[in-house]
Amino acid sequence: MKNLELKLKSNQIAFENFRSFIRARNYKGITSYTTPVLEFLIWTEAHGISRIINISQTDMNNYFGYITTRSNKRFNGTLSESTIKGHLISLNLLFQMLLDSGVINKTFVLPSFNRSENQHRNILTIEEIKELKSNCKNPLELSIVNIAYGCALRRTELECLNAQDVLLSKGSLVVRSGKNSKRREVPLTDTIIKELKDYIINCRPQLLKQTMQLEKAFFINAKGQRMSGEMLNDTLKYIIDKSGNKEIINKNITLHCLRASIATHLQEAGANVEFIRDFLGHTEIDTTMLYIIRRKKRLVIA
């Protein structure tokens, strides 16, 4: 757009409020958030939308079509995937601000955008998670599902988890060196505590009898040794196959899909972005917003 200026006073106010909203949260690169919002508001004016509260889900779908096909002003072709995702993140933050301030009473579902199919991860519903847990044949399998889903650990974090990191008395689990060497403490629900205790007291000691060495790993195999990430993932696939549920099987679920599932379920339950960011161990809120953008399930009518 040649003229990046807003004509409507209400949009000018909304834009300035959004700029203050971003600054108050100390997000890095303020213009990377504000420029997409400015472009969106100018687009609404060009399409005869005089007030933000008049924006419909159809308008949002049309804008998505525009932003994913518009030409790149600096290079040949269309906008890059990362730029489009940046636009979606900014718009989600805009609508969250408007929702929190009472300007609108419902937010919008923005379509997901992934050019690379291999970046897509399926998720399980809460009922499917329950079915998965019901098909675990022993405390070890149940603990893998509990920690991958209920604690949202990455595959490498599951593999590196040590027995001393599971603090049942405190009701928490410590990830000592997550992605980017970030430490975090994850709360445990009463149900997970009870089921992990069964593994720690009744299952793990039996597995340790297979070796004379003291193994500090939390997840250990039949030989009393630390389970690899591949073996943990294979165990999950075994549980899924054992369920016989074709819908779950066809989703090609991995350990990371369980992490994505809990992120979606937390968002649907009303958890704010900051809580989900800390729970997942993301360094930047941008990464958390991508989870929400891709997997938001609420059906919203403006």
C-alpha cells in the first residue's frame, strides 16, 4: 500500500492503543507488530469497514486471502512464510487487546498458514488423550503420556529427565536444561502425581533390578538404562496402535504432538498467552502465538 495513513479517527485511536499495548509488554521489534496492524486497518478502510466492531469473520478470511497472495514490495513474488505468520501474530494480539478492553466481545479465528507440510502437527482431543491413557498397559507407558502431554515436555527433555527432577512432594517437575538452556518448573496435577508415584514406587525399581549400576534417568528401559528419545516415541506409537482407534492412528501422533495438544487445550480453557509461554518453556511470546494461531479451535462469529 502506497499511503500508510489511517483516515478514521477510531482506527487512529485503536492503532495508538495497540502501540502502547506492545510497548507495555516489552516485546522486541515494536514495528514488526505495529506495521502489520496498520496495514490491516488501512485495508479495512479501503473495503468500507468504518468501525472495528463491524469486522466479520468473512472479512478476516478475505484479509487472509489478501495477505497470503499480495506481492512483496522488496522482492519478487509474494510475502515470505515468516512474514505472513508475523502478520497473523500481530492481528491476534490486536484482537486480544480489543477483547480485553471491551471494544469487541468475541475474537476471530484466523486460518493457519504453513507452506511446508512437514511443519504441520496433528493434535489429539481431550477425549482422545483419555483414550490413550486408558490403553497404557503399565505405569511406565502412563508416565510417558502424562509427562509428554500433561507437562508439555519436548522429546529431548523427556529423554534427559532425571528421577531427581520429579518433585512429587512439591507437586512440580523441573526441566533443568530445556531449549536454549532454559530452566523451568512445571506444575503437576493431583492425578499425574498419583500416577507418577505408581511408576516411581512400583515400576521403576523393578526395572532397575536388571542392572547393577545406579541409573539416574527417570525413564528407563527393560535393561535398567535411560530410554532414548526414539524409544520413547516408539513406545507412544505402540500405545496408539494398541488403541485400535483409526482416527488417532491416522493422525501420525508423535511426542511433540502431545505437547501441541496441551497448548491448544490450555488456550481453549482460557489460559492467557503468557501462562502458556511459560508452561511450554518458550523464550519469546511469538512462538507461543504461532501455536495458538495454528491450532485455535473456537468458532467465533463477530
